[in-house]
Amino acid sequence: MPAVHSQIYPIAGVPQPNEYITHLDPVFVQHLSRHQGQRMALMTTVGRIEGINAGVAVDHIQINLEDRSLHIRISQIVYFEGPLASYR
């Protein structure tokens, strides 16, 4: 399943970048995408986060907690733990 992305909309009065560059780890993003809708734990460069994988984009993942959503840059994820998955 390919990663889903969100459209980037310009905001009036805010300077917009001329180009958007992100480092992509396609296999890692694909592995994260296989766990969408599932509870998982991420180890980031600043600590552990547990919640529901609500969505994966090319540059970040959204983790839903009970009362809020976290948007975490994929480049800041060291590893993740989730339910067993088959890679066939």
C-alpha cells in the first residue's frame, strides 16, 4: 500500500518556499504504512511515543493519542514497534 500524502496549500501573507525537499527512506515509509490504523510505539530521537498510526506521508507520520494528534518527522524515528506483519 503506497503512502498517502496531504496536499500543501499556500497561506496568504506567509512566504512560501520555492522548492520542498525531504529525505525519503522508501522501505521504512512502506513498513510504517503497513501499520496504519494500528496501535504502535515509535522510538524517536527524543523518546518513546505510543498511539494509533493515523497516517503516513513522505516526510512525517501522524500518531493519534487520546486527546491530540502528533505529527512526527520520519527522519526523527529511530525504530518502531507494532503488531506482527507479513512482508510477502
